[in-house]
Amino acid sequence: MVGLARGTLSQLAVRIAAVVALAAVAICPRTARADNVTSLIDQLGNDDSEKVRLSAALNLTKVGDGSTKVILALAKALLNDSDKDVRGACAVGLGKLVTARTSGAARGLAIKDLQQAAASDASDFVKSQAQKALVALGAGSTGSSQSGGPSVNGGAGGVYVNIGPMSSKTGGDDAKLRALMVRVATQTLAKDASTMLTSWAGGAPSKAALTAKRVAGFYVDGTLNELKVSVSGNSSTISCKVSMLLADFPDKSVFGFLNGGASVTAGASASDQALAGQDCVEAVIENLISNKIIPTIRSKVP
């Protein structure tokens, strides 16, 4: 089993916790983080204040509700809102919330609108955020080619990484946490290893398809083994432990196991603890993918 240095993870967790705290102060009061998706969608689409609309877009992303109605609201605002910061936030939200579990119609619309924004938005900032979102979704410059297979290094070979469904043993909101783990793994690969594909036209490729394209296949999956909360006065400490595996694809012959853990300090309320738990899991997944899994894959590809 390969472990991660606690100091490194602690620094990463503290950084993420600090970013979350700053966002809460600068953008909106804590009550705005309540899971009132319908109200946030209405604010995003109808409020006269760009600050309120920006807050709504950011909070829809933070809530993590990847339902069709949220995806459609973000996609609509991406193309129609008058403020570039709101449009940019919508692009970021689509890149985070659209996953393999998103309905085909909603995913297709999101990608179509992101492509339009990346190509023709009046703001270079929005274009950049839309392109980053497309890469995260496997539909950008490292995505699928028109011929039905991926375009990797001009068809001269590359790497495909199949992200597993993830699992959780915590007994909490496991479906939401699993979706978070998949999303963070996919986004970290797109950010730190942009030439590695995480999607393939027509679904997961066969061994023959990978061989034909001279693409090496890998499989990554993970398990949230522990998510603990310790409360002291008006604050709480949330700790988490995650294990991940690395295997060949499509054979799934495992050749690597990795373990990581982190802790995040938050308020004592249930909503603060839930958000801090997500931040903790996100920190560990990002660290394992970036510092362990990507280097290991690169070491195995000629």
C-alpha cells in the first residue's frame, strides 16, 4: 500500500478550507448556502443584480446538484447573461456538475453551449473557462474526434483513463460523495494531464479499439473508507480516509494501491460539516490523482 505524506495533505486541506471560507465571506452570507436549488435557479435567471446572479451560479456549483434543471439553467445563463463573470461562473459550474450520470440530452446541450461560448463569447475570460470545462468533460481539444475515436497526439498513440464509479463505506450521503469523487478525479486528470483521455466516443473502448489507436488503457477507482466528525465548542474537525486502485484497462489487472487522508476545520453546524467533508474528500482525491496516479501512469507509457 502506498501512503501520502500527512503534511502535504494537511497543507492542501487547509488551502481548500481557506478558499471555501473566503468565498463564503466575499460572495454571500452563510444562509445562502442552504440547498434551495429552485431559489438559486430563479436568482440566476431573473435577478437584476449581477452580484446576486454570480452568487447564485457559484452556489449552484457548490451545492453540487447535477440535476437536469440545474444544468439547463447554467447552460442558458452561459449564453444569455450580460455579465462576463456570471457567464464564466456558469462555464465552471457546467464543467464540475456534468458527469457520466447526467442525462444524454442535458449533457449534449451543455457541451454544445460550452462550445459556442468557447468559440464566440465576447470575453476572453469566458472563452477560457468554457474551454477548460470542455476539457474536463472530455469534449475539448483532448476529446473525441469526428471519426468516432479519440484524437491523441494526431492519432499517434496516447493514454485513456477509465474512471470507475467509486464507492463509500461511510453510510452518509454516499451517492453525492461518490459523484464528487468521480468528478474530482476527472477534473484533476484534465487539469494536470490534459493529454490523457477520460472519455471515448460511443462509450468505453474495447481492447481492440485501444490497440487500433495505439492508446494505452488504465482504470482508476476509489473508496471513501472513513469520514469522521469531531466537535469542540463552535468548531468541528472533519477527517477522511480514501483508498484508490490503479489497473490496466479493460482487463482491470490491478497493479497499484494508494491510501490518503486529510482533515478540515469547519463550523459546528451540520451544513458546515457536510461542506467540509466534501472539501476533505476532494483534497485527498486531487492529491492522489495528481501526485501518485498520474506519475505512475506516465512511468508505464513509453
